[in-house]
Amino acid sequence: MPIPDTDDTIVAQATPPGAGALAIVRLSGPRAFAAAAALLGPAAAAPRHRQARLLAVRDGDRLVDRAVAVFHRGPASYTGEDTVEICCHGSPFVVRTILNLAVRAGARPAGPGEFTLRAFLNGKLDLAQAEAVGALIEAGSAAAHRAAITQVEGGVSSEVRAIKADLVELLAELEARLDDSYGEVPALELKGFSGRAAAARARALRLASGFEAGRGIKEGLRVVITGAPNSGKSSLLNALLGYDRALVSGEAGTTRDTLEAELEIDGFKVLFTDTAGLNARPSSALEREGIRRAAAALRRADAVILVRDGSIKGSPSDRRALAEAGAAGAARVIRALNKADLPARRRPGPGELKVSARTGEGLGRLRALLVADQRKVFRDGSQAVVTSARHFAALSEAAGQLAALPAVLRGPRPRAELAAEHLRAALSALASLLGETAPEEVLAEVFSSFCVGK
Amino acid sequence: MPIPDTDDTIVAQATPPGAGALAIVRLSGPRAFAAAAALLGPAAAAPRHRQARLLAVRDGDRLVDRAVAVFHRGPASYTGEDTVEICCHGSPFVVRTILNLAVRAGARPAGPGEFTLRAFLNGKLDLAQAEAVGALIEAGSAAAHRAAITQVEGGVSSEVRAIKADLVELLAELEARLDDSYGEVPALELKGFSGRAAAARARALRLASGFEAGRGIKEGLRVVITGAPNSGKSSLLNALLGYDRALVSGEAGTTRDTLEAELEIDGFKVLFTDTAGLNARPSSALEREGIRRAAAALRRADAVILVRDGSIKGSPSDRRALAEAGAAGAARVIRALNKADLPARRRPGPGELKVSARTGEGLGRLRALLVADQRKVFRDGSQAVVTSARHFAALSEAAGQLAALPAVLRGPRPRAELAAEHLRAALSALASLLGETAPEEVLAEVFSSFCVGK
């Protein structure tokens, strides 16, 4: 997919579809002011920057609406181009008419993300910042919002730029020696050089390491509640949510299918999945299907709450649940000994939390444990969190290239040329993260996920 | 329902809900600038009128978003009060956060239509104009939009004001005589007086007479297609729509239930209902139910297309359809002799159109006939169309009061005091239309139908 023409003037509705008090139609490009003048009156020959004017929208001699138009002169606009935001009545008919008038005046309907693409191409945002604009709009929790706004503001980018700057310095030192046919430059101080490369690698890895937590922050943390039948999983879900989402009864096997519910804990979005109990001896095809679905949910989990009933002795089903939870590969398994309000028949294992869905005992600690990794990411300094798989891949690639350096530089004949290759590859990965070298396919993919109008 | 407090500063999202590139949060009231300053930085102590500024939205020391805020100084704003429009990223989370920050800074969430209510209370719009703002947002066709924007611009109001001015003059002449205890004022020239009252009444009636067409313009014209079974009603519907909406077959009774489809003809919205054929001898309970539904649709129709099959002789079902179409009370019945492409077995009746769903013959004239009344409303001068039942009632009441004048003024002892009463009642009806004397209940009802944010 080629990048759309940037010489055109583009137009789109910037606000969500549907009826409302107000809507915004946005024009951007070299002919934005001229197109606006064609449909807005009285015409402003040379509107002042960031001037808001109450104007009439006209279709020939017919009044369409009265609208407040704000004129932004490039490059001091979102896209970097001349931009007009027409704030009209939120009538789908009026919006459609204005879009048609703008097209008749020479503008072209914008494609998805095309305004932000132009902002990127005009150097208003780097690619990592531009991607975060989409994440900012979709942010559904305080934490997702915080990660997105930090990235829009350049939090991730500035960290990546700092790593790049270190690598550029290292590369320059290597290249000075490679070009030094007269032997004028002193030999490389290998130990210091390797140490600095290792530090840059650690920095890239540290940024990349936030990705698992960051993905949970952006998309919501997937927590699966599992355990033996009748261990009180659904009651625990209801207690965590604070309302009766799941049907509960004293009978084992009440929950047959997986069941989902969403909760915000300390600003982090958590997506709970309650599952059928993992019966070691399922008695019906229906129960086996429920267990199959529970196992599938476990494989997609970021965290697992493994529930045991503390008021009875252990069972084969408890052991099955422990085995399946461990095998699922979730980043963390939190063990909960439930029904702490009843007389205890077993003791909590190491790290196992005593909880009671009935009295609420231990639920605060359980909630805190669930988002501990996410909170840690925000506590660690810069707040910049990698939430994009593309960025994680680029940082991992850079770290991988830097990991090859020690072997290349070791021994009596350090291969400086090869080391320089690795440094260049690492730099290239980081440059692509920022969009400095991103090919058209990457840009097309990044911006096609945006909504039209952004 | 009392009118909400107007000393408060109110806040609401003005754009439709959901995610988009941009959204607008609007503040209005005496503390609008102060509340905006509390959440936007760097603070603008005294923002200039209609100035757009790129500012940071802050929650304490945390950045929420960067937004363009437009400051409107009252009374030169929509509401007549100080108003701030904050144009932020179209993220539901960001919008929610800004609303919360505004409330924390002293604003109150606005009720439905409260911005427009303030515009009305501050004299920026009269009540008829204010009501049309809602119609403008909801306008789904070019004609509905045209009627609404004309009313927002004061088209209806200025006509009502002109009638009022005439009545005020007449009332003054009457009152001068009533107050004239010394016999100084010459006697009323009764013929001229009555003529001017009749002219004012005719003007009110003419404005009111557009209501039926106006309601069709605003809500869409309800057109029911009826006729004997197998007369080609569904084929005619498909031909009018230009696509196969209805299932058709050569078999009588293919259409069993009513079926709706929407079409815009010359900018007017038309809502077609295809119905089961009116069989004079229905053969099943299912067919009888279909006919019952067809009859119910006919009773709600603004216009009826009565279809006959021109390729066969008349039947009892044709006569039943004619009788039911006539009895339904629709404003107009358009008769169509269908299947004009086949050899004719009967001639069109007076005013009956020859049409062919297959070849398209006569369909252009049929479409034009459907919206003829609506077009006439727009051709007649001012374009002001009454689309509101409240306005129709007020105009009818005024005309009714004026109709009583001739009897009161006739004969040897004209009852001037009673005539003045009728004039005052007519004036009061027109004043309530404009909102000059509308009680709180009327205002509450008018504005409660608005969306929040308008």
C-alpha cells in the first residue's frame, strides 16, 4: 500500500459519528484555507493563526449552518499544514453537506489516520508518538491513558533516542579506527568500549522488559480464576467485582462455561475470566467441554488466581488445578486459600493468600498483587512503557545485536568491521522504531489501524 | 419540573459519545473561565474573545491531554454567557477526566438542552428558534434540514412577529376607544378593522396550514402502498426504491406482513410501507392478519398509493381496496394503474396514473406527486414551515380567536371590550409560541427532549 498523496488537501469528520450538539469537520493541506473560504462566508482572505470565527456555511446561496471555524497556520498545527477546524451543529446531515462542499472545493476525503500520518511526515511527531495517538483515543483506563499520553509526549522516544546517541558515539569511535590507515588514532580501549555497549544493551532491555506489563496496561490484564469444583471461584469473582456477576450455588459445577467481567483496579484494567472447576474425574461431556474451555482460557492468561477451598482437605481436583495452572505459562500464578471464614482444614502453602469471598478477608491484598507488576512499571523512573509489539521487537533486535559485540571484540584480533555492522543493525532497529527509516509498508500498517478523521 | 439554576456554571460533552479523533467539552456560566483556568495550563488570566489556544489539560501535576480551547466572552456566545469549548482528543477516558476536573473546579453537569435553554433565557434565541436547534441536529433529509435551519434563523418567528404586530395595532385602536371617556377619538372604522383582522387570521392560517406537510418534511412522509392481491405493489415499491427491497413473485399473496423502506425524493424523506393485498375473500387466518396490519398502516398514512392491475378486469378486491384507501383519512390518495407494459384490460380512472414497475413508465410522475405538497410549502414564499405540533396549536388558537371577531363587532352595538379580549387571547397564543410568556412546564418539556450537551 503506497502512502497517500500529501500534496492534496484532505477533509474528514473528526468527531464520532451520530447526532450530538456539535461536530467538527477538519481540513488540512495546502488548499485548506481556500477550500474553507469556498464554503464559509463572509470569506476571510488571510485568517489569523488560531483565530476562531463565527461564519455561515453556504451551499450556493443556501444557508447550511452557522459554525465556528478555527484556522491554524502551518507549521504550527497538528499536521504541520494549514488546517481549518469547522465546528458545526452535530447533525449528520450538516456534516455530510459540509464534507460534500469541501470535496467540491477541491479537498479529498481523508483515509484512516491520514492527519496523523501527515503530522509524522512533517516532523511534528515521530512514529512512536504518532502510534500512541491511537492508543490515547482508545485508552480505557487511567493506566492505559497514562502510558499513552507519556508516549505521545515522547517518553518512549526520548529513551530510545538516548540509547541511539550512545550507540552513535560507539560507532564513531570504531569507524575512526577503521578509517585510520595511517595509524594516527590510539587503539580502542576495549574494556571501556564493551562496558558502554553493555550499558546501552541493558537500557534497551529494561525498556523492552516493560512490554508484558505494558501490554496488560494497554489492553487490560487477563486474569483467569481456576481451581477445583466448588472451591468458590465464582463467589470470589463476585466479591472482587463488588456485584453478583456470576451465578453461585453451594453445588459443585454451577459454572459450566467461561464467564468474563471487567474491573479497574488502581486505574489498571483487569479482565477476569471465571471458569468451570477442574474436576479430576469429570462426569459428563458437558463438564469435559467446560474444562476444555477453562484450559484454553488459562493459556491466554496474563495471571492466574488458583483457588483452593481451605475448609476441606485436598483432593485430586486440587492437584489437577495446580498442575494446569503451572503448565499454562502465565506470567504469574497467585494462590488463594478461599473460605477463610469457615473452620480451616488446611494451612496456606508458601505465598498462598488466605481469602474469604464472604467476609472480604484478603481481597485487598489479592487486588494489589494482581496489578503489582503494572504498578512497578510506573514506579520505575521515566514512566515510559512499551505497549507496542513493534517497539518490543525493535528493542529486542537492538539488544540482540549488542549482545553479539563481546564475542566479536574479544581475543587478540578484535573484528572491528563486524562490530560496526552489529552497531549499525542495532541503530537501524531503533531508527525504525522512531520511524526515521520506516518503509512505506510499516507506515501504511501503523496508520491503517487509525480511525478516519484522526 | 422547575427550570434549573442559571447562576451555575454547567459542563457537558458537546460531541457524540464514543471514540473519535476529537471531542469537545463545553463549559458555560459565570465561572466558565475560572473553571477552565483550574484545569488548563498555562492559565490565561483574561482570554480574548474567540481566541483559540493550545493548552495542557492537567489533573494536578499529571498531564491529561493537550487541547485547543476556544474562549467566547458573553454575551457574544451561543448561550450569552462566558463559554469555553475544550477540543481534546476524542478519547472517552480523556473526556470523562475533563468532565470530572471541571466539576471539581465548580461546574455542574448540564441537563438535557441546558445550553440552548440558557441561550433562550438570555435572549439569544426565541423559543421557536431554540426548538429548531433540536430539529436541525436530527434533520435526516435536505428538506428537513432546510425547514429547521430556516426556523433557527427566525423564519417562523419573524412571520409570527409580523402577525403579532398587526394584532397589537388592532388592539391599540380598540383600547383607545375603550379608554376614550370623553368621546375624543373618532369611532372605529369597522369595515377596515374587520378586514385587517381577517387578513391577520388568514396569515396565521396559512402558516399553520404548512404543518401537515411540515410534519412530513421533518419526520418523513408516510406512504402506504395498497391494492388488491397481485396488483404489483411490491414490484412497484422495488421500482420506486431502485433496488429489490421486497420479495416478489407472480403468486398472489407473496407479501404477508407490512414491510418498510425509506427513500429520499427531491430532498424529502419518504417512508414507504408495502402491505399485504386487500383480498375481498381472504382464505386464511394468516391472510386476515396481514390485511388487518395493512389497514392499521393505512390509518397512519400521510399518503396512499392505491395500485390496480391494468392488465386484468376489476375485481371485488379492487373495490375493497378503493373503499379502505378512501376511509383511511390520508391527506392524499394517489391512484396508479400498474402493469402498463402489458396489454390493457381497463382504462385509467380520472387522475389515475399509468405506471409500470417493469419498464419504469410513470414512476417519475408518481415520485413527483408524492412530494408535491411538500414542494409547494417551500415554493410559497418565505420557506418558513411549521413542523411543531406546539406551534400549530398556537397558530390555530390565534386564528380561532380572530374568527370570533366578526360576530362580536357586527350589529348596532359592537362589543369592543369582548373583541379586545379575543385579540389579547390571540396575542397570548402567539407570544407563547415565541416563548415570551411560556410557563416553566412548557420550557421544561421543550428542552427535556434535547440531548445533553446541546
